[in-house]
Amino acid sequence: MEKRIVALFSAVCILLGALLWRTMEVGRRQETQALQRAHTRVLTVGTSRGVIYDRNLQPLAPSDERLVAVVAPCEAAMQTMTALFGKDTAQQMLLRGAPCLANAETAAETPFVRTFSVPVRRGDSALAAHLIGTLNSESHGTCGIEKAFDTLLNGFGGSLSVRFAVDAAGRVLPGEAKEIIDRTFKSKGGVALTIDTELQRITEAALQNSRIQSGCAVIMDVQTGEIRAMASVPLFDTDAASPSLSPFTNKALGAYSVGSVFKPLLAAFALEHGVKRSFSYTCTGTCQIGETQFQCFGQKAHGKQTMKEALENSCNTYFIRLMQEIDETAFLSFCETLGFSRAIALCDGLSCSKGSLPAARDLLLPGERANFAFGQGKLLASPVQLLSVYQLLATGLQTPPTVLCGTVDEHGALQRETPFAPVRRLKETTVRQMRTLLAASAKAADTVGAGKTGTAQSGIFEAEKEVCRTWFAGFFPAKAPRYAAVILNENGVSGAVDCAPVFGEICRSLP
């Protein structure tokens, strides 16, 4: 019995001794770590976020890079520091002695000074800024693609830091190596858009060269429905004193009065339902519908008009008469099918404004029916919705517009989205006729390709003058269309003056 008690006592003593030793070891380790932390300094060179690519996996965001120098100030580094930052700054760094970061113009790599390339999310060369969107101070997306894919892009984020050994005063210890801590700083993961960098650059240049101060241009591949370019003006200025001075608004997604760019859709529907291209009407400049008098621009009397001439001259009264040849309720349903009065999603989390259509009961009123015939009244639509219309006029097919090509993994491999299947909505015979009619209309507007101008009353007045939304919508080439395009000026003179030249410059600049 005694032996058992002695053995048990010995075992307890051993366990207590092991526990005490373990406690002391943990304490020593924590003390060592605390001492190390007190004698090290970590500098964060930069943080990163997933990449936003174009369709060819060319980065759109980040769009630029800057050089950041990590400096361990000492006498041996003075020559390099002076060359990079100037003598005065180098002297100040040396006096402080603490490791520091500084922007650099040229690269350097020495034991004491090393530069790192840090991505700039939206630099001077950024493209598609309104589509890409912005970040807040916590690196979360506030609008555009940055917001729509915030979780995915932050999931591919990382950081780059450098740890230095320092003395009690925080000065760099000579001869001690620095440690570079790279936490997936330059992951290739992110999202790929359908944007084509070259076409985006062409579109932005055409807008900047134009008289449009507030508006947009959008380009679509008519075979796939993929958006190839989307540009808005004015460009966003991150240094503006007041956001109201430089609104970050993607105007391609807003809803506006449409005007005459709507007329070709009515023409196509009429052709589809048995009305002949030769259908004619004699325009006297005005017409009385119910209690309202409608007029062509400037009350100009166009005389006898066929469909071709009415599109070339943008004759309002012809299309008011043409509306009487069709079932307006069926036409309204057709417009709804095409996406009018519906928020079209370009990808999850990014949609255009739904705009509005007149209700079926509205069209029982002769005045409302007349307004609808030439794209006015209660009709509001976004440039993206009109882009889908001109895809239809160019091909007879409709594919939901999209800006998403797919997602990209951390190794840079693209996982493509499943493409949408096109739906035929116009007969081939109608399409051929519309291509011919719109080619003549574009020629009348002194531009290339095929399309239609528009000038719409907005109901908004500035200095007692009504603001007009001016447009050009079309496709090119006219005979074998590749792209559809919509150009908008929020406060313009006419579609022919403001927007058709932008369309022409884009077409002529294509490779």
C-alpha cells in the first residue's frame, strides 16, 4: 500500500513539474515574441483586389501601376536615396533612421532600398470608368462592376508588406535582413467583361472629340449581344471638391425620352404585319389628332412620303398615320417583349433603368397613340434597351445584352459564362428591308452604316428653354452588320449634329 502511495505521489509531482515547465516555456516564448515585436517594424507596401479584365484578358482595373520604395535609411544608402528622392529628403530620412515608404519615379534594388510595383485601381489610362465603378475607403465597390462583384473581387485580394528589425528607438538595425511578406498580392483571379479594349478606346476618343458634354455611347456585337464598349461623359474626377460637379453616372443605364430613333421599330413591325414599304402619306407639316395638333420639326411640309422618305426626313405625321395601319396593342406587347419598361440585367447586380411604356388603356386616347408613334409621350428607354432594338433591326434576332464574359481563377484561367441563345423576332425579308431603309436614313444624316437620328423633347426646362435628348442609333456595316451602336446627348441640338458624327468616327476608326 505504501509503495502505491509513493508511486502516485511521484507521478503527481512529475505531472506538476511538467506543467510548470510548460507554463514557463510558453511564458518565455510569449516574452520573446513580444520582444521581437517591439524590435521589428512592418510596413504595408500595398493591398490588392481581384482583377477586372476585358474579353481578351487585358486588365481594365487595376489600370496602372506606381513604384513604391521601401527604404532602410543608413549612410550606405545615401547615394541611392539622393538619386531617388533628392538630397534634402534623403537627409531627413537618414536623420529619422526609421524604415519608411516613399513613391519613386525609377526602379531600384539594393540591400537598403527596394522598389515594388503597386497596382493603381483607376489611373490616368483607365478605360470604361463608369462601367467599372469606384471603391470606398474600405476597398468595397460603391457602383458598377466593382459593386456587382465586390465579394468575388475582395476574395482575390492580398497584401505586400516588409518587416524590418529595429532597435529600441525604431531605427533600422544595420546588417539585419528585411523580410518580404507576400500574401497573394498579385493574384490573377477576378472577372472578365465583354468589353474590347481597342473598341472602348475608339469609343471614348470619339466622345471626347465630339460636342457632347453629357451623354454616352454604347456598342454591341449584334451576333452575341455582348457589349463591346460603354462610355459616358463627363469623366469622373476623383479630386473634385463636390460630387455634384462631376457626377459619376453611367448614362448608358439611365432612362430618357426617345424620339425618332423609335420610328424604325414601328416601321419594322408594320412591315412584319403586311404593310408595304410603298405605303405613303402626304405630309403638310401638321396634323390634328383629337384636340391636339402634331407637327413635323419646324412645321416643315414634307409632301408625299413613302416609308423610305419618312425615315430620311424623320416625318412625324407619316408615323402617326402608320400607327393607324397596325394593331397598337400588339405593337405595345411587342415592345414589352423586347425589354421596354423592364430593367435589363447586364450581369448580376448591374441593370439598366426600366424606363416606361404607355399602358394599353393610354393608347385608347388618340393623342397618346400619336405620341407613341414617334417615340414621345410616356415612352422612356435607356441606351441599352435601344441597343437591343437595333440588334433586332440588324439581324432579326434578339439576345439579352450582357457585359459578363466569365470569371477568372487565381491562375488566370477563364471560366466562360454560358452564352444566351438568340431568339428570332423578325423575318429575314423584314430585316433586309430595314437594312436598306436605315442605310438610306444614315446617308441622309451624312454618316456611314445604317441608322436613325432622333431629337426628343424632355419636358425639362433650363432658362426657359426645353432640354432636348438627341440620339443616333444604328448598326454597321449596313449590309453585313457586326456592331450596333447608340449615341446619346443629354442636352443637344439634333441627332444629326450631335450624335451622327460620333457614330461615323467610331465606324471609320474600326480596324
